[in-house]
Amino acid sequence: MLDRLFRQTDVPRSYRATFLHLYFDIGWFGVLSGSAVSFLTIYAARLGASALQIGLIAASSAAVNLLIAIPSGRWLERRDTRRAVFGASVFYRLGYALWIPLPWLFDAQGQIWALIVLSFLMAIPLAPLGVGFNALFAEAVPERYRAFVAGNRNVLFAFAYMASSLVCGYLLEAVAFPGGYQIVFAIGFFGAAMSSLHLYFIRPQREDALPHPSALAADSPSPASSARGLASVMRLDVLRGPFRKVLILLFFFHFSHYICTPLYPLYNVNVLNLSDDHIGIGTALFYLTVLIGSVQLHRIVNHLGHRRVTGWGVVGMALYPALLAFSRTVWHYYAVSLIGGFTWALAGGAYANYILERIPPADRPSHLAWYNVALNAAILAASFFGTALGNWTGLATALFLSGLLRLLAGIMILKRE
């Protein structure tokens, strides 16, 4: 099937092995995401975690990333991107294995705080992994194929996510708590290990490779390399260029996206009273429409461009929390999941390439490091603000207001020329 797909899009044979490993990487990452990652906050909610504690699971990781994103970018500039990404992924994903024995070691509150601490520690290798993978993707996939590869990756991710979430939802209903979650975490760790294995085999395309930033510095000093002091170390020149506006827009987008993170599990468990099986089916339906939308992503991007597809996708994403706020039955939850998946296929599939379009090819690590700062600052702020908003207005009202923020974020992206 993949060979036929390659022929249809005239992908040169020299690219196919790399693209294939990118597909297997995201497929196994979909298994991880549909199992351990997807059910982590649900597990915390069933242990009795508060909105603050659920927010801290995301916030602890974001805080570390915020502090070391720029040093990670500088570190990556001096290393082979592929090897650095692979090494960081191994150290990061070993942390998933440590989730498995937690029920044997701690009581409910002990497990919650252990998950927060582990998220904090896992964030240390996650920072270079997050910065480095986007750079590696740009090096490995020529610009003319990025929408095509991103769309195919989204299809495979959605399929793997859908299948693993259905299986895990069934397992959690069939196996007594907390044993079912230990099995789910083990499935996630296996998916994480396989994803890292395929990252090792991704190769940059030599014909599209540009001189490494450090090599450029050796021949002719750039403003950043000739400068001295804090501005040079922090690469503040990135913030003085046109990329600053992109960072502001994406900060607001991610803030409106992640503000719902501490709200969803509490609303689904405590208000809608959904079972693990219901949540697994809803997640599968969400990624069913992600799959459908991703199949059309390449065609839509060719017509509208990455920025507009991102903007319209974010506008559509406003529907998910806004409609969920009015849901009262599991069938409402299923319908909202179908709508949310399609809009995420557009935004999630296009925004990374929208970023890459606005980054100088010879200076990707530093620009991506600043994007990582904006992303994690948004996650950190959203984690605490979402918790406070939910406590102040109630979960349903907070979800509706989050939808309005997403609508505004999408309009801002569409308005930028």
C-alpha cells in the first residue's frame, strides 16, 4: 500500500526509507498516545487528584522545558541532529516504564505526586527532543513533500491512536483497578520504545542539507556569533525578527488549547460520569475523524496554504470545548468527539509546517527553541489558569470560555498576512 502511495505522489526512491521510518515512528507514538498518555489524567482523576494536581502533571513538564529550551537549542546546534534526537527520546521514554510499578509502591496520593515528579524529570530530555525532532523533520523531508508526509503521519497516528484507545478502554473495563492501568502503561512503554527505534533510522537528505550553523560561523561571523553577553547566549535576535509575531500567535493558540487540559478529565469523570470504555470509544471516534481529515490535508493545504489551514482549524477547534460544556449524555460526548477530531486534523497537521515556513533553514534549532519556550510558557500558564477558571466559574462555564479563546486565536492567525 505504501509503495503504491509513493508512486502516486512521485516520491523519489532515495526518500522512501526515511519516510517509511517517519511513518513507523508516528504509528508507534500513536500507540503510546492512545494508551498511557491518553489515560494518564483519567487515572489521576480516579485516584482522587484535584484539578490543581492534574494541572501540575502538565505544568511540571512545561516549567522544565521553559527553563532549558534555549540551552537545548544551543546544544543541538553543535551536534548531529539525528543522534541527539534519538538519544533524548531514549532517556525521555524510559520514564514511561516507571509508571507501571507505581500502584505497588505508593498509596493514591503518593502515586499522584510520583506522576508529577516523573513528569518533571522526563521533561529534561523532552526539551531537546521537542526542539530537535522538528529540525530533524525539516532536514529529512524536502519542503515540497512536507504536507504530504505530515498528512500521512497524521493518518497513521490517528489509526494507531484509535485502535489502541479502543483496546485499552476494553482492558480497563475487563481488568480490576489499578491492574488494568498497569497493562495500559506497559503497552504505552512498548510503543514508546518502538518509536525511538525508528527515530534512529531517520536520515537527513544530503541534497537538501544546508551548512550546519556552527560551520557557517567558522567561515563568516553572523550577528549572533559575533555578539557578546546574554543576548548572544539567549539568541534574542530571534525575537527582534519577523518570527516574533509567529511566536505570539502560537503562544495564544497553545494557551487556548491547553487551558482545557485540567478540565476534561474532571468533567468527563465527575460530571458526565463516563466509564473508561466510554472514554476509549470517544477517543477512537475523535481520531477516526482525525484520520478522515488527514487524508484530505495535502489537498486542502495546496489550496489554502499552511497558515490559513492552521487558522481555520483553530477556529473549528473552538467547537469541541464549547459543545462539550452542554453535553449531558455519552452520546453527546461521542458526537462532540467526531467534530473535534476533524478540526484538530487541520490545525495539528498544518501548524508545524506553518512554523517551518517562517524559519531560516540555516538557523532552525534556535528558532525552534524559542518556539518551544512559547509552547511551554503557554502550557504552564494554561495549566494554572484553567484550574483557577474551573474553580471560579465551574467546569462547564470554563469549557465554554475556553472555546471562545480558541475562536479568537484562530481569527488572529487568519488575520496575519
